[in-house]
Amino acid sequence: MKMVKAKTCERLGFWAARVAILISLSITGYMLFYIISKGASIISWDFLTKPPTSGMTAGGIFPAIVGTLLLVTLAIVISLPLGLASAIYLVEYSSKESRFVRLVELAVYSLNGVPSIVFGLFGMAFFVKFLGFGTSLLSASLTLSLMILPTIVATSVEALKSVPDHFREASLALGATKGQTIVRVVLPAAFPGIITGAMLGVGRAAGETAPILFTGAVFYMRGLPTSIFDPVMALPFHLFVLATEHPNISKVEPIQYGTALVLLILVLLISLIAAVIRYRYRRKRKW
Amino acid sequence: MAVLLVVMTSAILLSRTPTTTSTARSIKVKGSTTVLPIAQAAAEAWMEAHPRDSIIVEGGGSGVGIAALIDGTCDIANSSRTLKEEEKQKGLISHEIALDAVCVVVHQSNPVGELTLEQVRRIFKGEITNWSEVGGPNLEIVVYTRESTSGTYETFESKVMARENITLRALTKSSNGEMVQAISGNPNGIGYVGIGYLAQARGVKALKINGVTPTPETVRNGTYPISRFLYMITKGQPEGLAKDFIDFVRSPEGQKIVEEQGFVRLP
Amino acid sequence: MKEKIRLKLSGKILTFPPASVSILAVFFIFIFVFSQGLPLFSKISPFNFFFNSTWRPTATPPSFGIVPLFLGSLLVTSLALLISVPLGLLGAIYIAEIANPKIKEQIKLTVEVLSGIPSVVYGFFGLRVLVPLVQKTFGLPTGETALTGGIVLSIMILPTILSLSEEAISSVPVEYKEASLAIGATKWRTIRSVTIPAAASGITAAIILGLGRAFGETIAVMMVTGGAPIIPTSIFSPVRTMTQTIAAEMGEAVFGSTHYNALFALGIVLFTVNLILNLLAIRLIKKKKW
């Protein structure tokens, strides 16, 4: 009797689990499908390489794509060296129990997950107004770099920590200095993990709207930015404004979906590369 | 490869600093979403004629523009409201550039075609909650208002609400465009926009207020009760490109652009 | 010999400054936000901020009551968890225990990739599809409600909860499960009574992190919840979250004004909530004793 009950329970449970995963994947799947189906038709070489015209109702989104790439490049150029060096210091050069290490851990963990709008608020008040950088590529990328710093530090630390000690010991035993060991042995081994972290940061920076809202993004500017003190157009901001503010929805509808699709493709591509690297890395690991 | 890309990008970007050469001028114009279409069109026209000049126009609301002007992050603030005392004390000067009517809009399927100012006030206060109370169908009224950053909101508050509070239940929209989008999608809705947005808008219609339809004529002769000036504001007297641009907008050519965008030229 | 010593020293010297800069940057943000937000309490009383239920920052006189905003954030987040936790947990069980290895790898990859979708895309989908849908389905005067926000957020945090819970479940030692099966329990019984409780701290951490993400989300909720600063009386009520308040009003806040301080005060609240959640989650993750 109990066995039958248990078996039925199991069947129900398994089905519940199957249904759950199905629902989960379908909802997101539907969302993606919806955007792809409505946006695919407008994607063309022109759409990707021409600027918008006639009050956003025609033309392409080239400046927004370029803007996003610029923002992301600058953000990672600032945060990757900073984050990686911090991680190296934490893992390789400091004793595990030192106050400094705990302080950094606390700092990184407390910044991780802080709402992106708080970064935006900080960026606006500090970079734009207080330092006087104005709404610019500079202010926006600095804000973004601060936002992704914890991710970079955390993933780099994890990557470095997962390199087995005997790698280091072997290298030192052969006569290499600590510096040489780090550069020639540890870093290459930790490379996939570090790259994954960097890509996660890049993906986030590319897709976030809140940090760039008042620090550097504009809806329309003629031409591309000519200096880091110029504002930029950016894909997520572009989508946000198109979706919420244009008075003539029907005219801009295809462009909205096209922008969403391009943003999606960009971010999902980055996400995919990061995930693939991570899985290849996990499987390849011989230790 | 990636490193090369990064280095190249950085080189291009860092090679120029904020331009102070006399050959290329640039200004940032920020603020009212009501003035936005006018500023945008005028900026495009100006840059056609003067390719070396660069004018970046952004929205965000009158409040945003004025705050940016005070904090020094833009050169001209577009505004659809008058300056407050504290703002005038900071040295801000406003220049009239057009006339506008704040239109009360509803979904185009709404049978109600006109309201009195008093009724509008009571609806926005939250005292009248059903369309049937003002001659419409038995539907709950959904009030849409603007964020506090909006000059249109301030104008509506002073001219229609007589400084009484709009109900907190009102859904907030952050631009004229968003307001139009929202109402065109909701048959129960009521909101307010600048007259220039009616031209482009689909799915909404403006109500007669106290029997008067908002048109350029009724704005000019003052019979439409919710009319106002639109402004471009500067910190101190405008100079350089800012001065030229504002003069341009106030010129006959600029005023033609004002009308093309659906607003009313200066008297 | 001398060169080697030099190299060793310089490695430390090279990396210590960036590490310090990182901490300094973090603490600076923290200090800055507090320094710009605390002055609010010299202009209005803390009681007025934390327990006032009217948020009218530009009225005369202005009112900065956080109650409707906090409740708005709370309601939307709770709804999101209500939807995504059961789905996420059951889904994680599927991935970890029921799926065959090939499918498992594919699903895991998919879920990880999906967790990178930008919030503005979710908001866009919510605005175009969910708002009209909710309005029609429930016959509401408007589809911009807390419920809509909750649904959008739940879709957004689902991948996070799925993948983190799955990790927690997968890291339960095989011995536990084998022991349970050995004494005759069915697989499901094992999952229910052995695996899940063993993974409890990891799962709770996953939920907390999902909660944190939902609580701090701005753009997606901004586009679908209506933005009315009222105390919600039902899930169909429009709401205004703290995050969306900052985003909507930060543009007009003049540096140093009371409104500006108030927005930073909201930032302090968000910062604090996030900190508490993070510390809780870390405690739980570290608690695992095997």
C-alpha cells in the first residue's frame, strides 16, 4: 500500500518537475520568439549600418550599436586590469586571513548586486555633476566599469583559486620567481575562467540601461562621438526610449523590435561564448 | 586582435579633448519633451546650414533641463513652464520661443467630446471616477499624469488644478510621447499633452474645454483656457552658438518650424 | 639573484595599488551615497521619511514618505518570488535529478545563456504583451499593475533561481542519496526528504539572490507598473517602486537639493537591503559543512 502511494507520489512529483521546466523555458522561449519574429524582417545591412532618419521612424541604428560597443570597450578596459590585478593580489600575494583580504571581500560582496540605478545615481551625481564630466561617454563608462568590477574580481578570484597549488609549487621548484610563476603558469591556467568573468561583465554592461540613463546616453545625436566627453547613443537606451516615448507607435514598431533583436543577439552571443568557454573549461580540466 | 581594437578605439577617442577651437561649435540642449520636436527640427535645420556646428538635443522633461542648466551640464534648457523664484535667483533667463495649448486627451473611441475645466479638475483630483458621471460609458476613469520633471505637469497643476493635488492613483508617464502611447492604448484613459503631439498622434483626441477646441487661433486669442508659452532657458545671457540657435528659433524661419511641428508661433 | 628579488617585489607592488583602488572605489561609492542621502534627515525628520505614506516631492510643501514606494517594491518582489520559486525549484530538481545527462547539459547551457537577457528587453515584452494581456484577462481598467510587474520580474529571475538551485542540489553528496535509496525510498522520496533539505542552504541562497535582483530592478518594472505612488490595496493596483522613483526623478534633482537628498536616501535603503540580503546569502553558502 505504502509502495503504491510512494510510486504515485513520485510520478506526480516527476511530472510537476517536468512541467515546471517546460513552463520556465517556454515563457522565456516565447518572449524570444516573439521578438525575433517581429524584428527579423527589419534587420538588414542598412538597418545595422545607417543612422536613424525622419524622427526615428526610418533608417537604422548604427550609432546605437557603435555607442554600445564603445561603452563596453571602455568599461572593460578600465575594470578588467583593475579587477584582475586585485584578484591576483588577493589570491597570490596576501595571506588568506589578512584583514585586507577580508576587507576586499566585504567590499566586493557588498557591491555585488547593488541595484544598477544606484550606480546610475552615483554616476550622475559624481562623474557628471561633481567632477563636471557632463553626460558623456566617459561618465557612462566609468559608471559601468564600477558596476561590473565586483563581477570581474569575484570570477577572477575563483579562477585563480581553482588553479591547483602544485602548479605553483612545481614552477617555483624549477627556480622561477613568484612573478614568473603567476605570469607564465597561473594566469594561463586561469585564463578561461577570467575570460568568462570578463564576458559576463561585458554582457551586463552592454545590456544595462539604468547606469547610462543620466550619465551618457542620448536618444539622438548627429554622427558618432568624437571624444570621450561626447554623449553616445546606446542600444538598451534606444530601445527604452523608442518603446516608451514615441508618440507614433505604429510607425516605429518595426524599429523597436529590430533594436530589441539586435540587442538580444549581441548579449546572447556574449553570454553564449562565456557559457561555452566555461563548459569547455570544466570538461577539459585535468585536475 | 582584441587588444589592437581596444588600443585603436582608445587612441581615436582620447586624441580629442572638448573642442574649444573656433571652427567647430557645439551645444547641448536638454529638457522639455514638449519643446523637443521643435528643438530637434530646428537643430537639424541649423546643422544643415552650418555643418560645423553640433547641437545635441535631449528630452527628459523641463525639470531635467533646468537642473542640468543649473548644474552646468547643458547649455540651453527647453522648458514648457515658467521659472520658479529659486531658479531665477540662480541667474536663469527664459526666452519665449512658441505658444502651446495643453490639451486634455482621451482615447479616440471615447464618446465624451468636451468637459468643463471644473470637471477636469475633479477627475484629476480623483473625485469623479467613472466616465458615466460626465456623460460617457460606464467605465472606470484611468487618470494619467506626468512625472514631476515635466513642465507640462506644472502648467496643468497651476492652470487646471489651481494648485490642488492630482490624485496619487494617477499613472505617471515621463514624456508627452509616453502619455500619447498610454492613452491610445486604453479606452478608459484621460491625460494631457502639448498640442504639437496631436498632429503625430494616433488613437487619441483632444477634448473641448469649456466649449473651446484647442487650435492655434484659440490659443492666440486666449479663449482656450490652458495655453502657455514655451521657452528656451539659458544661464545668464546666451552667447555663441546658444545665442544663434535661440535667435534662429525665434526668427520667421524658426517659427515656421514651430508651426510645422504642430505648435503655435509667437504673437 | 638580485633580479629575481626585484621581480618578486614588483609583482606585489604592481598589484597592491589596483586592489586598493578597487576597495577604495567601493567604499567611496558607499560613503558618497550616504553623504548625499543623510542630509535629508537634517531637513526632514526620519520619522517623516520612513513612516509617511505620501510621496510628493515637488508639491508645496513637498512630502517624502517612503512607505508607498517600499511597499510597491515589496509587493512586486513578493509576487515575482511567488511565481518563480516553485517553478525554479521544481525545474532545478528536474535538471539535477531527472533529466538524462545529454539533455541536462543542453538545458543548463540554455539557462545560463538566458540569464544574460537585458532587463529592458523584459520590460519591452512586458509593455507590449503582458500589460494588454493582464488588462484583458482580468477586465481591469489598466494593465499596468503590481501583478504585471511581478510576472515580468519572475521571468527575469527564473534563470538565476534555476541555475543556482540546480547547483545546490547537484552538490549534495552522492552518498546521501545512495543511502536513502538503499533503505528503499523512491527517488522522489529521496529528493523530497533527503536531497532538498541537504541543499536547503544553497537553495535559500539562490532565492535570496533572486530576491535581491528583483528588489533592485528598475527598467523592467518601470515600464509596466504604472508608477502611481500609492499603497497597493491589491495585486491589481498600480505601484511605484523605489528603484523606478529614482530613475524617473533623478534627472530633475538639482545637486544638493532636498529632492536630491531624498533620492539618495532611497539609494541608501536599497543599498542596505541589498547588503543584508548578500550577507545572508553568503552566510548560507558558507554554512555547507561537507
